[in-house]
Amino acid sequence: MAQKEGGTEQGCDKTGDNLGSKAMAGAPIAGGGVVVEVREKKGPLRAAIPTMPFPLAVICLFLNTFIPGLGTFISAFTVLCGARSELISERGVCCVFWLNVAAALIQILTAVIMVGWIMSIFWGMDMVILAISDGYRDQGLPQDV
């Protein structure tokens, strides 16, 4: 809940033009209330993660947690079955498939020194996050996840 402090709600600045740009509580707003959208730039391996149905993403997370790289390897085949990825339009389905297989191999080979195991868990979490955000996009719900 936002608290009112001297005419300004915490978390939302009421400017003269009533645009209401989001801001951190107590932080000054640069640029006179202009909202700037920030997007994360992803590398090719991270952009190749396919957007799968939620139950399949959870299964891949579970597999990646206990057998590093297995969930990522299975997710590579979902690309061949029609799963979407940010990189398909630029590089094609075959390239995205091989990028996912490469990510799985990296996870398997580096699991011995714990790096691959941790990477594998984060990869599975990204699959679930993509599945959740895609579900919200399909239903037209706000994406405040």
C-alpha cells in the first residue's frame, strides 16, 4: 500500500501532467518524470532458452536440480517440437537447438566443480520464469511477477 507524504504517494510521483511515473520511495526522479524502460540484454545461450508450457518447465527444473544438464537437454528438443525462443527469428530452429544442446553439455561437463550444477539450476529457474511470463501474456494479465 502506498503512503501519502505531502501530496506525493510513495512509489508513484504525481507530476503536473498526471503521467505518474514509477520511482523508488525517496529517490529523486531524473528527467522531469520521464519513464524509461530497461531490458536485459541476453547472450546467445541465454536467449536460446525455449518458452515451454509450465508443467514441462517445472519438470526440466526438477531434472536440472538433481541431474545437471538433463532438463536443458530435454528442453532443446522442445525447440524442434515448436517451442518459441527469442533467438529463433534471428538464427533459426536448428541453431537454437544446438545452442541448447551446447548449454546442456557445458552444464554436464562443469558439474564436477559445482559450476555446472549451479548453472543448471538457474537455467531451470529461467525456464519456469519464461513459462510463467508467457502464461500471463497469453491470458492478458499484468506481468508484475
